[in-house]
Amino acid sequence: MTELDALLTRIRACRLCASQLPFEPRPVLRAAASARLLIVGQAPGTQAHHSAIPWNDSSGIRLRHWLGLDRERFYDEREIAIVPMGFCYPGKGSAGDLPPRPECAPTWHPPLLPLLPKVQLTLLIGHYAQAGFLGAGRGRTLTDTVRAFERYLPRYFPLPHPSPRNQLWLASNPWFESSVIPALRDVIGDLLAQP
């Protein structure tokens, strides 16, 4: 068992915030030391929780469309690691899912991310991922950060959340589909085409 395998076993057994969760803890993530792309989102939704497959819902369908990847390629953990800000479903709030639990990323990202040495690009999906990775370097708003995506390349690529709840944002920001998505697909295509 590698150091990464041992850590993933520990993460999947984590019960750190069990008393704060609506369901039994079921950390959902995927990682391999060979991964070149890292996807960091918010936290799994209910479908991902129940299936133990990240992005296993309508948000995942849209995200794969944005990336220009089919389901098989998207879930090839030899190429793509999926490590959210919170590994367990946090519960439902008044305007959608609750934020990721604050204990999760500070506890598990520091030992985990160094074990993914081949990652060349990290997709930062939504406010929580952008705040966690970019800190004060992000824009004043998520829209500002996403619009300035080139500023964060080649290490990061900030994106809005692909949730159906963001339909209004997508409709209000047509530049995202016309300018950002083609650039994203180019970057992803180039990265995953490398031998």
C-alpha cells in the first residue's frame, strides 16, 4: 500500500464532523499519484453521497460538457483527481446545499495534495474552492474571478458551479459560454493529450 492509498483509506474512514452531518459520513473523492488534472468543487450532493461517485448528478453532466469530456474519461482517476473542499454531503440549507464543513479541507488537503505531484492544473469550481486556493488573490466577486481566468493560468482555472441553480448566472454572463468554455476545452485537451 502506498502512502497515498493509506491516506485515502484514513480519509474514507473519517468521522471528524459526524455529529454535524445529516447522514452517516461517506467521504467522496478520487485520487491517484499519476493524475494531471485536479478538480476541486464544494462538497458532494445527495446523489454523490448515496452513490459514492463525485459529480454524479446534473451538475456533473454540465461540468463534463464544459470540459468536453465523456463520463469514462472524466472518471479515469489515473488522469483526473477529484478532491472537494468538503468530502461529505453537508446538508440542505435555505438556498441549496450548506457550505462544506470547515474542518475538512484544513485537515485533509495538506497531507493529500502533496501526494498528487503530477497535477499541472487545478479547476476551482465555485466560491469555496476559489477562496480556499486563491485567497486574497481572487477577484472581488466570483464573476470577476472567472472573467479573469487567464490571470490564474497555468496553475488554476476558476469556474462557476455548474449547478442548475446557476442558470440565471449563466444567462446573465453569456461571455462565459462564448469565451471561457472554448479556452477551458483547449487547456484540458492539451493537458490530457500529453503522453
